[in-house]
Amino acid sequence: MNKIKKLADYKSLATKCQRNHICLEDTSKVLCKTDYCVNNEVLFVKHEGFNGCPYLHSFGYSHFCSCPLRMQIDIESRKTANAHA
């Protein structure tokens, strides 16, 4: 199964997306870069501009993303990186 097609299965879970799931077209267009991930459950991100995202939350001086699609993109990219390591 193609990576983008697999990720598209998560599109229906990201119902609050205001960017029309642009990250599915090209994963390099994900707006917030990963800072770190905790147990594949909490994705801390480096907030990079798109204000008003319903999935972006402040946590002290950090931000975390609750988008299920963005989380899966991060998990898949780490799997790919580990496979090539």
C-alpha cells in the first residue's frame, strides 16, 4: 500500500482541518515541524506560523499538535528513518 494512500485513511479523523489536508499532497508541506514525540501519543511541534489551527495547543513555552493525521505522518516518517538507519 502506498504511503500517501495509507495516510489518507486518517483524513476522516482530522475533521477540524482548515488547510484542506494539504499535508496529504506533500508531507513536506506539514506546517509545524516535529520537536519531539512522547510514546507516539503526544507530538510537540515547533509552531511555524499557521495561527488558528484547531489542533495546535500551547503547553507552557511549547506547543503540541493533536491532529491525528499529523501524528501518523510523524510516526510514518520515523519508521522510514529507522528503516534506513
